[in-house]
Amino acid sequence: MSLLRLDSVSRHFGKLQAVQDVSFAMDAGELRAIIGPNGAGKTTFFNLITGFVPPTSGDVWFDGESIRDKPVVYRVRKGIVRTFQITEVFPDLSVYENVRFGVETAQGVNGRPWLPRDKRTAIARRTDELIEVVGLAAKADRVVSELAHGDQRVVEIAVALTMNPRLLLLDEPTAGMGDAETDHMVNLIRRLHSERGLSILFIEHDMQIVFGIAQKITVLDRGRLLAEGTPAEVSANEAVRAAYLGEEAKA
């Protein structure tokens, strides 16, 4: 049984068909990429999975349950967690405070004026663990707004991890990054997948990254499913070359 499945899903905004009759299935433990030209419907596709917009038609299934009409909060509790194209963090708080806020939220104690010592200890331990996982232990006390763009994106992933995702969706995780920041992000995605067994679905425009780490690639074009398969299968697909990849597919 697939962890995530979309059955003939469409989303229309008036006359605009942002996503049109797309079916998709992803197994637990996969590392998958969504690609396509600007306006292909990639972010709308993510919004349909995460509940930010409902489908005009079709159904969305997660772990054998239809979540078509379930709100965002319900999906997060089920384990569907995402990041965004524009980094969503608390810029005036430190790295530690951002992650701790997420840990407290995940444990249902956010905003409580008093916590027993064992709970405070567990929260601190979990916060430290996640900061270490993403490689920001040396910057834990830094205010996020003072960090480089790449590190801010990593903080967002750390916060996403506080929600104990079963499926992590990353919307253009390396956008706007330099080479060193990109390498760090790619290595982090690899480690989250291989060492922690996370199911990861990501949108990315850098084809070297996509073909370097994705096990399977789904290509959207003007809201429709154009192609799907392994990196080798997608790079050899003439329709994909014509619509999007061009000479990049040979790299």
C-alpha cells in the first residue's frame, strides 16, 4: 500500500487549470522529486497534498485514509509536514528558540507557564538533538535573521522535523543558495533519507541535484503529468526534453 496516493486530482482557479487529472503514488521510504517549468503546477500539487487548497475533483490518500477533506492541522498530526519556497521561521528568535518552539508545539505544551523538570529536560534534549542533526549546533544561540540564507533554510527543516514527519515535503530547498550552502542542504536531505528513513518529496529546479539524489522523478507540465520514472528513464524521455530539460538532461 502506498504511503501517499493522489487519484485523478484536479485543481481549478476559475478558468485556470493549475493541476489537471494527476494521479500519483509514493511508497514509504522513497526520495522523490517533482520537476517542471514555471507554472507547471508544482506548488499547487504540494498544496493539495498538505491541505492548503482542496481538490476540485479527485481524491488524496495518506496511509490508506482519504484526507481529501481533512484540514492542514489534521494532516500534520498524521505526519505530512512541509517547508515553503519563502523561508518560514521566527527571524528574531535564536536557532535554539525556533526549534524549541516546534518541539513544544509537537508535544502539546506550547504556551504553558510551567512544566515539570522531566518535561523541560526532555524538550531540551530533543531540541539539542535536532539542531545537531541539521548541523547547526555551533550556531544554536545565533539569532536566525543574522544567519546566511542557507542556514535559515536549514533552521526551517529543523523546525519541520520537530513535528515527527512521516512524509517531508520540501519546496525548492536550495533556491537562492551558493555552492557550499547547496552542498550542505543536499547532504542533509541525503542523511535524513538514508539515516532516519524519512520519506521525502521535493520540488527542485537544479537538475544536477534532482538527477543526483532522487530515486524517482515526476514531471509536470501545464498542470498535467508529463512523465514519471527513474532519473535514467526521465532523462531519456523525448517529451520531457522538449518541454523542459533540453540539453540539461545530458549532464
